[in-house]
Amino acid sequence: MERMTARRLFVAFVIAVIGAGCVGDSSHEVQYRNTTNLSLNIYADSSTANPHLILPGETYKDRWVVPAVWSGARTGLPRQVEAKTSEGVRIFCHRYSYEELDRVTWIVQIEQRDDCAG
């Protein structure tokens, strides 16, 4: 009897782990298009670690982990994208809501624009 209960608990645990993996975080492709004539380091979600160098006119594709869609929309804090020269001069900064990212079809146009405070 105890063996059967342990087996059922184990099976329930395995199903829960697999289910959580299927329902867990999702991701979305985002594209960065460098429309400037500068080589820029892209900092996704205002991260200072592991920037990606994008040459003028180049497009770089990345994947972001994003919140799940509930009631037809994603909720969550804005995502800040920055672009800096190799000297560390910030050329681009913008905070994107998920609604705005959907409107621009997840394509971030890197241009000379800095509308972030600080």
C-alpha cells in the first residue's frame, strides 16, 4: 500500500515538473536595426553585461524571456534598450512597453534618440 502511494506521488511530481516546463516562461524574438552610421554596442534591457556590437546598417536578432500572455496582453515592467559607442557615449535609449513592442513588431530601430532620464 505504501509503495503504491509513493509511486503515485512520484508520478504526480513528474507530471507537475513537465507541466511547469511547458507552461513556464516564454520567449520572443526581438530585432535591433542599427540605422546610424556608427558601430554601436547594444545593451538589451539596460543590461551592462555582454553587449552585442552592431555595425552601421546591420540587424541583430535576439530572444527575450517575456511574461506570459494573460487576458490577451503581456504585463510587466518596460524593457529599456540602450546603444553606446565604443567610447561609452550613449546614442540611443528607449523604454518599451510590451504594447509598444507589439506595435513595432518587435523591431527596435536604433537611431540617435535618447529619451531616458539620466
